[in-house]
Amino acid sequence: MPINFIEYFINAPLFSDAVEYCNDVVNDDPYITEYGTMQDQCVANFMGEPKIIGPLIFLFSLVGLLFVIPLMIYLFINFFNK
């Protein structure tokens, strides 16, 4: 694990810095993004919100389906052969 990865989590940016960075972003429509306004999304991106959670959930779901479907086929074949 590279040291920059650990240092990134130790030295997390401050919220006040994020607000200052995103001060000029449009803040009109509260339902424009999944976070709320465009400024909310800018703050979330500045703070480094983890974006790996969604793909990990998809990966584990896919692995689960790839395990469950053959298991169900196997159980149906064994059940009907008896």
C-alpha cells in the first residue's frame, strides 16, 4: 500500500476549505444531483467521497448470482432425478 494512500486519509481536507473552493458553483436547484445542489456535489468531490462502494456492491452481487444460479440448477437436477 503506497504511503500517499494512507497520508490521504490522515490529512483529510477541511470542510471550510471545500466551501471556499466551491463558493462560485451554482446553488439553485436542490434536486439536480444525487447529493442535492451542484455545490453539494462539488463539496463531496473536494472532500474525496469514496466512489468505490457502488462498484463493490455490484461486484459482490454479481459473484453471489454466479454462485446461486448454478447451485439452484444443481439442486433442481438432483431433486428431479430422485
